[in-house]
Amino acid sequence: MGIGHPTSTVHFNAFELAMDAKTVVGSIHGSGKPRRDFARILELWRLGRIDLEGLISARIPFDDLETVVTAEESPPGFRHVIHFD
């Protein structure tokens, strides 16, 4: 759901929480552990099991980085790869 504003509150039904055995769990960046997860993700990509290329919105030369960062036309959530050639 993303990270809310520090003053935001969340409301839920306490009865459903107990009766449906629901839990509330915090998560930063999906609770990923880079030392553990990156190698596994790359291995799945090498095996053709996941499509990392499809997640890339654009490939940006390093020299164009400032233009991309300040561009208002890029919607939020775009995933850019910066290359250093």
C-alpha cells in the first residue's frame, strides 16, 4: 500500500482482525534483504523465470540524468536504468 504520511491513520474493524486471524505487518521496501534476495532474483532472471527487462521504463545515459530527474512529464513510479557509457 505504500508508506503513508507520518500523521496518517488507518482504521480497521477489530472484530474482523481477531475472527479472521488477520495480521498487521510493517514493511519497508517489501522487507527485502539485498544480500539474500538480489542473488536469487538475478538467478531467476538468468533462468528466464522472471522478466526484469519488462520492469524497466527507460534507459537513461548518465549525462541526461538531471533532465530526467527534473522532468514533469514522467509519471511517478517509472523505473529508469542509468547507464554509464
